[in-house]
Amino acid sequence: MLDATTRQETQKRKTILNRVSALERMNGPELREQWLVLFGSEPPACRTTVLVRRMAHRIQELAYGATFEEVKRRIEERRQSLGLNELGLSARSGKQRKDAPVVGTRFVREWDGQRWEVTVTHDGYEFRGKTYRSLSAIAKAITGTHWNGRAFFGLYRPRPARKERS
């Protein structure tokens, strides 16, 4: 048997879902009127799909209590704690590769009878308690010679050879 709190939560969810689904069936004037009720101002000039999404968010915001400013603040705190820039990309300086490994990825390589592990961090790569800016620097530390770090750790895939023109 459901207790009173669980029943209230279930009813609240149903009400929110009904209100949100009703938005999708509204025409332009009805959406404008609903916007005025939810925001107290005229709706912006944009597609109805955008208005519906924003109003659906507002309905949930009002039901669960989080204000837009509170959500923005929490997102900003999380973004900074992860070391991401305003676009949500790694804030590492320098050129970022499209195929850069995800933070937290671990590379394991057997070399010269030993096992070597590297972890991707926000600042670069961690190897034996020290942060390196590139996999090549780590490969050199392991082997003593210059290596392409991506090739050493098995990330490099050579491009197919070009066909010669006849």
C-alpha cells in the first residue's frame, strides 16, 4: 500500500505530465496565453517547439521549486569543478584533438617486461604520480627514445595510403 507522501508525489507527476502534454496540443494564441501565465511577460519570437520546451521546463521548475538562476548556478559550479570552459569542453590550453581521450581513461602498455599505466586527467596525463602534457613525453620516459605517444599506447591508426595518379 502506498503511503500518503508517495501518493502525493505520484499525483504531482501525473499533473505535471498532463500539463506538459497539453502544451503540445495548443495552438499559437493558447501558447501565448499560457506563456503569460507561467512567465508574466510576452513570449519571445521563436518557434513553437522552443516555447513548448521552455514552458515544460517552467512547469517543472514551479512544481519542484528550482529556479532558473539556481539551476544555472549549479551547472556553473559543476562546470568549474570539472575544469570545463563555457562550452562544456576541456579548458586545457593548447589545441584540443577531436579524438582526445576522455578524462579518467587509463592506458596500459606492456614494455620491456613491465606494465606501464597512464591516466588521462584534466591537465594532461598522469604517470607515476607526475603530470605530463603529452603521451609522447611519457613514451620517452618509459623507453628512453622519442616515440609518437599515440602510436606507443596503441591509439594511432595510420591513414590509408593514397592511390597514385596514373
